[in-house]
Amino acid sequence: VTAAETAAIIAKPCMACDAPAPSTVEHLIPINRGGTHSVGNLAPLCQPCNSSKRDMLWTEWKYSSRAQSRKAFTKTKREVRL
């Protein structure tokens, strides 16, 4: 992963809750669970989302009962249309 690729990820809003950039770089599949440190496994997450995800897989976190994940993935129909 190059510095330019990392900078491009950080410059994006959080992919979970749309918090504005700068974001943190998160491994969708954590390194300690077999994930790689490659561009395809990296995503921009804000600090609260990143902290609540911890070492869960993306799908585990997305459907978990953690407060941040519930907030991040419950959008109204109006928000989805925009």
C-alpha cells in the first residue's frame, strides 16, 4: 500500500456512517483474522466506527448489536434517495 493510496482512503468520508473526512484506515478483514494489508481490504472509517468494529469482520460488525453499527446502518428512506 503506497502513501498515495493511504492518503486517498483517509480523504474519503466514513463508509459506514458518512462522517466527513478525514477518516481512519480500517481493514475490512482484520489482519489477526487472516486479512491482508492491501488496498482491496482497506476502507475509510471514522474513529467511532473504527473503534466499535475492533477485530470483527465487516459483516459481523455491520449486523452486530454494537451501538455505533446500529446508528451507521439505519438510514431513512429519504436519506437513501438523496
